Amino acid sequence: MSATGTGTADTGAHEAVTAPGHRPRPDGPVRESTQGTWFPLPDGTRGSRLRLPEGTEASTVRRLRRLGLPGLLPVAAVLDDGGRVWVDTPLPPGPTVEDLLPAGRRLGLGAGDATAVLGAVGRALRALHARGLGHGALDPTAVLIAPDGAPVLVALTGGTGHRERDLAAWARLAWTLADAWCGSEPATAGAVRGCADLAEAVGLGAALGALPAASDGAGRRRAVRAWAATP
């Protein structure tokens, strides 16, 4: 497909449509991550276009979009450009948890934010697993913090058979957040690490049930604004 051509876009209707506004590569990439390559939307509106890694199945992405599971990246359109899959989302490409790890405490993030992220990600993973799906590549770059402070899991490349890998990845995320954001609350940090062990030994249900209380989104909203204002 040429750089000025058109792509096939699934915008939620029963049939795919071809639209000039759905050129896959509108401008240079904003950022690279394990989840794909992020671009601005071609019409300049709020949101992002994400080019998913090679080998991602468009059918899996469309199934996830149809399911509309809470806590997952909202997808406005799925584009198939000769076998390479792109999605449009109303959310910006950051910050991710990875972006906020080194400066999280300076930006006011604490133990309650760590448990909020772990709870949201754990519930999203459980919803995927209940439908025979998984993530398969969970790491701190796979979790966005939306402008309203909500943690959002970018889960578009997974398939089946990832449950054990996802549990181990959630446990690693718990240890990472306990170290990065729970330093001023050692008891909570210890409880979060205990939940990591529970996830691998028993499952996410037990781990989520033992998580300490989460904070509201106020601190995360401030952190998002501070991150966005940083040159």
C-alpha cells in the first residue's frame, strides 16, 4: 500500500469501509513501546493511532473491540493495512505506568495509586481469562493512566494460552509498584508483595481480594497533568 493510499477501516459497522481519512501513517511516530508504535490521529483530533506489532491478528482485535471489556483500551476503529493492524483510540499515548515509575512519588503518587493500578489491571486480566483470552505481554508500558486518572490496560495483541504468563507478569508489576510508589507505607508495600505471591500461587481472585484499599483518581489526574506539562 502506498503512503498516500487508503486503508480498510472497521469502525464498528457490520461491514468494513474504505475512507481517505484512514491513512495508516498520518505523521511521524510519537513513541515506541512493546505494545506497538503510537502516532497522532491524521485529522488532528484528540486521541491516538496505534500500529500493533507484526503478527497481530485483526480478528482478535475486532473480537476484543466487540466485547468492550471494562478497563481495556477503548478502540474507535480497527484498520487492516495489508495484514498490518492499526487501531484508533480516543486516549493519548501516555503517560504509562512506565513513564511514572521514576517520578511517581515526586508527582504525589502513593500506595493507594499502586493498588488502584493493580486492581484495575487484575480485573481486566480476569475478564480476558474468563473469555479464553489473555494479554501475553504485560509490563508497565502496557498500562496507560487516562486523563481522568483511570488505569487502562492496552491488551490488543494477545490470544489464548497466556494465563500463567499473565499471572507472573501481574506479580512482577505488583513488586515494581510496591518498590516505586509504596515507600512511605511499608505495611502496604508488604501487603502488595504478598498479593503478588498469592496471584502466582492461588490466582488473581485471591490476590485482588487481598489488595489494600485504592485511592481515588485525584492524585493520578495531577500526575498526568504534570507529566504532560514536562518538556
